[in-house]
Amino acid sequence: MTTEEKEVYATYQAINNAMIEKDRTAMERYFDENLTFTHMSGKKQTREESIGEIMDGTLNYFKVDTENYSIRVDGDTAHMKVTHTLTAKVYGISGNWTLGGENTYKKRDGIWVRVK
């Protein structure tokens, strides 16, 4: 794994930890201001709406088990495909969900920021 790929994976882990720990500062650091989220229900949210629901306990993340991932870095852009199992209580429903997704990161001021 290259240094850049390790940095992107470390950012992915930092984001997961920030969501579990309800660390607003870290989420704001690693989420681009224009980032939008689409939940498994199809609900779309802005960065601020999503962080707000994490902070007020509407979205409670307890554990993220990464099952597999791949990272491709091209200059200051990285693409990560990941499958993980999320242990959470969201909108009052507790469970474990295995989810797959693709995220895009941009390197800004020395850190990788999630932009998609």
C-alpha cells in the first residue's frame, strides 16, 4: 500500500471514529462543506443536516467493521470502494447493516477530505 493510500484509509477510519464519538470538529474537518449524504433509505442530507442528526442522537453509530476495500489515488484525488458492517441505531431502529459504497477524497492543506 502506498503512503497516499494509507493516508486515505486513515482518514476513512478517523471519519468512522468521529461519527461514533460524535466529534463535530473532526467531522467538519474531514467532510467537505458541499458533501451530501444518501442514507440506505434514500434520504438525502447536507453535511450540516447529517452532522446535526449525529450530534442530537438521531443517528447513533456504535461500530464499523471494514470487510474489504480498495483505494486508487490519482494526484490529489482518491477513490475508495468499501464494504463494511455498521452497528447503529438510526431513526430509532437498531441493527447491523452491511453496506457497500464509493467515496471520493481530495487532498487539501495536507489532509484528505471526503468530497463525495
